[in-house]
Amino acid sequence: MAYGAVCCLELTIDRLLKSSHISINVQNSSHQILKHLYDEILSLKEALGEFDKRRSTINMKMVKTLEAEIIDAIYEFEDVIDSHLSNQFHSPQSEEETDHPRLMLFSVDLHQIKQDVDSVIETVNEMKRAYIHELCNPSPEDEDDVVPSINYFDGHNESNMVGLSRLFTRIKDRLVYSSQSERMIVSLYGMAGIGKTTLANKLFQDPFISNSYDIHVFVTIGPKYRVADILVDILTQMNHADDIMLIEGEKKIVELKRMVFESLNCWRYLIVLDDVWDKELFSELVNLFPDQKNGSRVLLTTRLREVAQCANYLSTLRIPFLDKKESWALLRHKVFDEMPCPHELEKPGKKIAENCEGLPLTIITVANILSKADKTIEYWNEVADDKKNSVYKDAYDQMSKVLYPSYDYLDQHLKACFLYLGSFPQNHSVHGYQLINLWSVEGFLNPNPTHYSDATVAFEKGTYAYLDELHSKNVIMYHKEKHGQHLHSSFWYMCNKEAAKTKFFYAFNCRADALPEEGIKYQRRLCIRNNILFAIEDVKDSMASAATVRSLLCTGVFQEYPVPLCLEHLRLLRVLEAISIRFYEFPMEVLKLAQLRYLALTYDGNLPTSISKLWNLQHLIVDRHLSIIKSGGNLSYLPIEIWNMKELKHIQTMGSNLPHPCEGSLLPNLLKLRDVGPQSCTKDVLQNIPNMKELAIKIELPPDATEPLRCFDHISHLHQLGQLECYIMNPILKTQVVSPLAPLSDLPSSLTMLTLSGLGYPWEEMNKISSLPNLRHLKLKCYAFRGPKWEVHDNEFQRIEVLNIEDTDLVHWKFVTTSSCFYEIKWFSFEHCYKLKEIPLSFGTSLEFIDVVECNPMAVNCAKKLKKEWDDKYGGYGRPLDLNVRSSL
């Protein structure tokens, strides 16, 4: 977490050095002071990054102790510099200047805090030296620090493993019956506690499997390891313990490796490498296992996708969560063993099992607690009705030794991002773009993101790389129905405990949380999850002690009544997430938050012209309680002063358009413009936003609309545009297909994502989309295209990976040829397509998911036939097609 704190300070200093609104006093060396500080902070960040290279040998307790000291030092200095800047931004001279936004320029003098700067640099250097020394020379540690692997059937002769039986059979076939003579690597991966070790143990101990091999070795590795210890463990299990005792000297590792290779040579072996965290280590070990083409096998278990992918993709298997039925079966077995469950406990028992969210380790731990408690209907109902019941909390505490390494051994740049998800309510799904925006303004994202060799995916992958990494580590989850990211409750609870230790955020879950003033003192973020009105009332008297808060996140239920925000003491606020609060009048106190970078609220009126006082603002998000997009002559526009807000990266103002710019106006940093009308798509507007990458247009048509829309006329000039969305909010659903409302021929070739809704194009117009060379995600909603037949021709949609179609009158979807259409598609879905009768049965080899929701039964039958043909062809290689059918019929 120290890395995240340093990144926040780095961003603050970087913005001071680069802001067009700030003039650093050069006469008293302020610029040199700031630059020297910036270099030292970067040096500290680099030192903290060394953790990623040395984490397999460190003493985690000592490292976390040193990082806690670094956090305190960084927070203390950040308070000094931010308070100093705030005083200068709010000086009488600055207040006068902000009445003339175009002339807004702040002169910053850092000479007054030079002593503080010198002191923090000295402290940082001392801490950096101590940190590097600890990484390179780890302190001795206790045996208790070993990370355990969990076998949740350990000690039970369980013949039918709940939820793992089908996977067991499939892997057994790979280990025993596969005709492949070359050495095969099979990998199992998934979240901590999902059952990887359990399954590996069961396979290893299966008599039929063990009798198929001459040598059997099972080695548990973990995030901390020494190569010599692993080699000794392997050799010991092959009865070479006496030979090992004779090996000494500098060449011990070399000799041990030679012995492993020679001991396995010419034999048919099964080696299980359990709980591997390092792909380089795995490669090093596998190179010691000879391939004599005699059917030898290596079984790998890991939490990390990148490690699992060391195996061939056909032999890389992700262990799924248990469904409701499997969860209840496991809980019932663990609580009652072979005894029947009392009938009156079945209903609450099934709810308790569901509350464990499909994670076997949670189910087992909760079951152990329940088995020792009174088995009464009252108690079980109490546990079932409240996911915050102490039973679950106690279970999560008992699981912490297994869960914590998933956080502790994360790459440094991911830790703050992971903890941030814990600031939202339990089981709350957050859209990926919202997380990215918040992480960005908090300073957690690398200002120089990973560069991709394929420039067309640089925006999509570069922007969402952190999310993808967290998914690859199996610490966050994606909710397909809600289209959002969330945490399993066990990780959510862990995040909240860790955040409390590091003052990363303080959360209000109930009124009692707001009472102790010392609880929110020195906190960086306040998260209000309960009823916002009551929470604000509860904490307003203690807000004065929360002067160091940088983010106020109001993520509780939507609040329709006026809420006093009490911002007068939060002068250092950078993030105000209040989209769940409806404002009847614009909160003018917000305009005093000169350091605000992110503002999100719900407000139906026009923004004040003084919004430009927020010269630091990067994200402006204004939702409407009444989602009415105005049309005709009564249009709503943002104030002309918006063009003076040069730091803006993201504008999302439902129903308000960008005004015609004044001569020379430019928003060079604006990357996202969302929820605007076609009036924001004029040539004059778009040419003054040259770097835009996302554009979302929402249109309400007048009743007598006949003229073509001009919203696409000028977007071909947006050469960096990657994501385009266009929604007709009140589509005209005539019986016949009408002429296009907006021509598709002007779409830029840079598009990677396209969403259209309500435009009513004939399917023949799809050929203008199909040729877009970089398009990967296509979403068609609410009669975006109309007509009974869609024919896809040769070489169309070469690179599409995701296709979503909702609410259409399509009947037949056909491929005229089958050789090169949708060759790279991974997921397609149809929702509410009641007339659809036919879908193609032949796709490329990348297909993974099909969703058919509330569609014609004939379409469902086609999807089932496609799945059967796919599974017959690829299922034996561990690649069954995931078909999700939902219907209310």
C-alpha cells in the first residue's frame, strides 16, 4: 500500500510541475525544490517496486512494518504540501483572479515549506535504504508465516467431491487415457479456496491414476520458496534422502538439478506442483523433467492465470464456483455428515450456503462454525437473513491466512486498486470505466501505461490493463448480468480490515460507525454506504477532524431528498462521488474545492458559469434524475466557460451539449465525451477535441422526425476514436424498414467498440460496419437494425470478439460462407429476440460463451445444437462451450 501512497504524492507533484494554471516561483528556487522532491519520490517508488522481484524470499511482516512507516511519512508530508497549496489557492488575490476564468493563474511559492521538504527527503532516503536492505537481506521469520494450501476434503473419505466430479473425470482422462505420448502439462487455476489443491490431491491419490505411473511426486510450493528446498522435496519423495545429505558447497543447486533429471529419466512420472506463484520458477522446474515421450504428466495448480498459461491452452482449466445446489450439498454434508438435515433447517440452510457465494472454503468454514452451534430454526434463520452476521465474519477471519497472500503478494501497482473496490458496499458491482476513472484521479494508474504492439488495442487494453491483471490474479470477479466488477465477500471483508489498518479508507456502514472522532482522523477516504442522509447527519459534527480526507465516496442507496454535504472542512478534497444524491440546487460549496479532480452528482438544472473555478477538474459527471434528452429549440448547453477547463479528460453530462467554442478554444486532454446530443457533434466542436477516444450520443427525436441525423458527419476526423455509442432514446418503430437516420459510411477505422440503439438500419447496412478493420465489440440494441434476414458474407467481421444483440425483429441469421466470418469471436449473446429462429452453427475456434436470454425456442435449439457440435469437437480438450439460456417460459 505504500506504493499507492507514493503514487498519489507523485501525481500531486507532477501536476504542479505541468499545470498550465500554476506558475512556480523561480526567484526563490521553488521549482528546484519541487523537482528535487519529485526525483526523490520517483526513486522511492522504484525502490518499492523491487518488492515484485524479491517477494519469493522476503519476510512479509517486516516489509509491511516498513511500508506502514513509509505511508505515515508520505501522508504527513502530503498534508503539509496540500494544505500549503490550498492556502495559496484560496488567497484573496486568487479569489479575485477566479472571477476572470480565462486569466486564472496561480503563483506557487514553496520556499516557506522548504524545511518540510528537506525533512521528508531525508526521511524518505533513510526509509528507502532500510527497505532495500530488508528486501535483499530478509529478517528471520516465524514458522507461522508459511502460506497453507487447503484441502477441504482432507480427512474425509469423500468419494463424490461436490462440484468437482466432472472436472475430476475430465482431468483423469487427460492423465490416463490420452494418446499423447509427449510429456503433458495440465494446469488448474482459480481463486484462493476454490478447491485446486483438493482436486489435485484427489487425482494424485486415485489408485487407477497412481498405478499408471512409475514415479509420483506431490510438492507444495507457495509464494515464498527456495529452489533448493523444492528440489530436496522432490528427491526425498523419490527415496534419495541419503544421497542429498552428501551434497555440499556452492554447486549444491546444480547437483540437485542433475539428480532430479537423472532420477526421472526413462521413467513414466506424475509430478504435482501445487500452489505455484512464479512462472519463471515453473519453467525452471519443468526443464528438469525429461520428456522421454512415455506419457509422463505434470499437474500444476495456481491462483494466477499467467502461471496456468504455461500449459497448453487446451490443458488449462479454470475451476468454477459452486452453484446453489452444489453449495447446499457441501454445507449439508459438512454440518450433518451422513445424518439427514432436519426439514425445518433446509430453507435457511440453502440460504446460508448461497450467502457463501460458491467458494468451497467459505462453505466449509461456515459449516464448521454451524456444526458447533445450536441447530435451531431461530439461529439458522438469523444467520441466513444477514450476510454481515458474525458467523460469516468469523469464517472470513479463519480464512484470512489463506486469502491474505492473494493481496500481500500482488504486484505493488495493483494493491491500492484492489483495496479501492472494498470501499463500495458488499456485493456491489462497479462498472469498469468508473473504477478506471477513480483510480486515475487517485494517482494509482501509471501515467505511462503498457505499450501494445497492436496500436488498435492500445486504448482498450491499456486503459483496462489493471482490471485485466486483477482478474488474472483471481482476486476480483465480473458480474455478467450487472456488467460490473465486484469482490467475493471474503475478499471484501479482508479489504476493509486492511484499509482500516493503513487509513486507506474509513467506511460508514451503520450509525455507530460515525461516532468516534478518532476513527476518521487522518483518513484518506470516507465511504458512506448506509442511508446517506442519516450518515451525513451523524458525521457532520466530526467532519472538522476529517480535514485530511481526499475522497468522499457516497455509494449508498439513491437519495432523493436534499442532503447537506458539509464540505467546508474538506478543503483538500480531490474526489467527490455523489451520483447517488439528488441535488435540487447546484451545491455551490463544491466550487471552493480548488483541488477537486473528480465530480459526480445527480442534478437536473444547468451548471453555473463558475464551474470553471474547478480548474483542476478532470472528470465532470452529471446525471439527471429525470432522464429527458431535450430536442428542438429548447436545448441545454454547458456554460461557455467549460472550454477554459483545460485539465478535463472526461465530460458526461446527460442532456447538456458542449457549446460552440470561442476562437482559439481547445480541450486537448479531453478523451471521453458521453451522454451528449448531436449538437455536440458539429465540426467546430469536434475539431477542438482532437484527442477524443470515447463518444456517446443520446438523441430524443421530435415526433415528426424525417430529416437524417448529422451526428456522424464529422467523427471521421476523430482519428483516435476507439469507442462510439449512439442511442435513439425514443425510437420510431414503424412496420417497415425506413431509410437510415444517420449514414454509417463515415465511421472512423480506429473504432474498436461500437454500440447502436434504436436507429432502425436495414441489415444490408451492416456491410459498412463489417469492414471496420479494428472493430472488436459490437452491441446492437432496440432495433438498431431491422428486417427478417441478416446474411454475413465472406471476410466480414474478421476481428469481432464480442457480439451482443438485444430487442430485434431478426428471424434468420445466416453465413453465406463459413470459412472466414467471425473467426475470432469469443462471446455472442441474444436477448429478447422473440422472432429469431436461426443462428449459424459454424464459428472460429475462439468461441467461449453464448447467452440466449428470452428468445424464440427455435433459437435456443440452434444454440444447443451448436454447443453439442462444439463439445463433440473440442470438449475433450478441456474447452466445452459455455451456453447460458434464460427464459421465463
